[in-house]
Amino acid sequence: MSDSSEGYNVVTKTLVGFSKGVYTWTTYASKADFESHRQTLKDQGWYEVVAEGITDKQAIDICRSPEANQSALSALLTGGFYAKD
């Protein structure tokens, strides 16, 4: 679970806004690059880090997990993905 030639994978869960509850996967250039962004994520309060330093497959599995899908479905059903008229 460390840096790879592909970068440093991080899965986050959105905590507010239209995409609340949605899991996203971001690949940073390195762990150090992610660490430079971690405080910003924390200060904003918009995202929760779900997993970090994981493989591409693990990131995909987390983003496809029942919990992630339930969060996305909930956002969709409550209008989270679309602007309200």
C-alpha cells in the first residue's frame, strides 16, 4: 500500500452539496502530493477520505461497493445530481 508507478490513489466521499454521499477516486502524483492537499480537504469539510495508498483495483472495488452505490442512489433520488428547477 504505497506509491506505485501509477501514482497514489485516494478514494473520498463527498459530504455536502449536489453530490453528497458520492465516492470518487483520485490519483495523485505521489503520497507527498496528496499530503499537500489533505489539509485543504479537511479545512473545506467537503470530503472524507475513505481509503488511500491503494491499488487501482481496490479503488474501483470501493467505488463500486454497495455502500458507495447506495450513497449515489440516494443522491440521485433526492435530486443531488441535478440542479432543481
